[in-house]
Amino acid sequence: MKKILTVIGARPQIIKAAAINREIKNNFSNQLQEIIVHTGQHYDENMSSVFFDELDIPLPDYNLKVGSGLHGAQTSRIIEGIENLIVTLQPDGIIIYGDTNSTIAAALAASKLHLPIFHIEAGLRSFNKAMPEEINRILSDHISTILFCPTQNAIDNLIREGFSIENKSKANIDNPHIYLCGDIMYDNSMYFSSISDNKSSVIEDENIFESKFILVTIHRNANTDDLVRLNEIFYALNSIQQITNYKIILPLHPRTKKMMESLLDEENKNAINSNSNFKIIPPVGFLDIIALEKKAELIITDSGGLQKEAYFFKKPCVILRPETEWVEIVENGNAIVTDSNKTRIVSATNQLLKKTDYTYPNIFGDGKSANLIINKIIETLN
């Protein structure tokens, strides 16, 4: 039996890890033992516990509780914690997800101890190295043993950086293998879609079952911490509500709520507070966000995950960022990148709501990414 360390540090990674955990439990429990480590990079006891519970995955075996802080300090604490666990537990390999500080810290700790690294969601690029995530994902890719890519575009990015799809001998840090496996989140979204239909009550709880609405999420620091950007976004949302007469449904991240209170001008605050069709609701779990995505007319977000989920559930998407890693959905006409510019946000929303000739080619795989990933990990470790 091989032993694998799964490292997560934020709620989106918990969700991604659910698909891997489910696949191991259902089909590989006699070949692979999974040990889940939460770094505590972003950890709220209540919010994270809800995610573990509703996704039916075990709570972490270890929580490093590193907390927030400057990038260097946070990353160094995670490296130290992961290194100690590797030395103590002697795993055969480590799974990392995406592009957080937990991702790069775990990769660095494992690489120095010559432990095989399996990077899920590899090859993504924003081509903006001012983003901490871009640095994390590039460096993690270049010290990984196997890189599991969600799209062909991710494969192409790695090939441009010198990776080869022709490597045939056993995978290692000097001979990494790259695979097009599809998107792990597509696995999850399809699996949990029917569960959401049965278990989520958010549509009824918020009394929006007969309403046309636009789903909005805002959480990235570049938007929430900047007075100009945050006000531009909310001016746009208020305008969109008036123009379309659709409700705005905004599950509000606690940090965004705090920044809204301190940075939004009085005109924006008054427009929100006086408008019953601008509905701010508490943060929701994964099953509830799926329910909202499936019912929405359009999604406006700065979340990378929701961009894809909009596509999974065949909804147009306005992206509140200067760029996106998921260029395929933009190129196919399903999403528009607007950054925080009010005029562009309003224009993109109107354009997407009027568009009728949407297509949804099979960009993100067949919903069986986890099976391919686990098979390749076992093949490498044996």
C-alpha cells in the first residue's frame, strides 16, 4: 500500500480534493492511503468544516494552522510544517493543487526531500507575474514529477516552457510527465449537481425561486482592497440591476463585506441599501453555489473557479479581472474579461444577455479526471 500526502490550504482546494478522495475511497482504497493536510493558509473553522461535511470528505488528518500573513512568512511556515510531516510520515508522494502559497510551499518542501510531486491543475498561465498565483504555479510546475493539465491550452503552455510530451521513461523531477486529464472541478460539478438539487435550499430560503437574477461573487484582494476598483464594480452592478431589472444576488465573503463598509462611497451604499432587488446574502457552501449557478441568468465574478462552473452549467460569465487563465471560455464567446471598469462590465453584461448562439464544446474533459490521475500516480509510485 502506497501512502500519499494531499495538501490543501483554501476552500477551493478542499473542493478539488473531494474528487480525488472520493476516487481513492471508491476504487483504490486497497492500493493508496491518503493523508490530508490543511495548512491553515485560509482557515475559518465554521466555513471550512461546512465544506468538508457537505462534500463528504474526512476532516484533515493534520492542520498546520499557519494563518494569514505576508507571503514570505506564511510560505516559510508551511514549508517547515510540511517538511516535518514528510520526515515523520514518510509518504511515497505528495498531491498539490492549483496556485496558492500552500501549493508552492508543499512543492518546495517535497522537492528538497526528493518526494514525487503530483500537481493537479498544472500548466495554467495568466501571463501576469504581478499575480502571486502566477509565480506559485510556474515554480510548482517546474519541480513537479507529474503535471495534470485540465485543458489542451495548459499543455501548450508547458510545451512552450520546455516540457515534453514525449518523455517515456519513469517520471521524476528531471523527467516530468504531462497529461491532459480534464478538469477535476468538472468531475465535482457533475457529481454534486444532482446532490445539490436534492439538498440545497438556498433558492427557497432566499425567496428567489421565481426570480430572474444575476449571481455575483467578489473576493480577490485586487478588487476588494482598492477604493476605486471596488466602487467601479458596485456602480456597474447597480447600473446593471436598473437596466435589466434582474435581481443581483451577492453571497458576500466576510472580508469583502468589511472592505465594502470602509471603502464604498455613500452613493453606492445608498443604492444598495435602498434597492430590494440588490440582495446580499451570507456566504454559501458548494451545494448552494451550484444551485445558484444553475438558476442564474448570468454570472459576474473574479473567481477562477466560478468562471469554469459558469461554463459547466452553460451560463455566460463576466470576469472582473484583467486576464483569465481560462482563455478557452473567452475565445469561445462564453465569457468576457472586463477588469473592474464600470463601462466594460455593463457593456459585457448587456452583450452576453442578448447573445443567443452559445456553444459548449467539450473543453474540460469527460468528468473522469480523478480516475486518470490516481491511475497515473499509482503507476509512477510502483
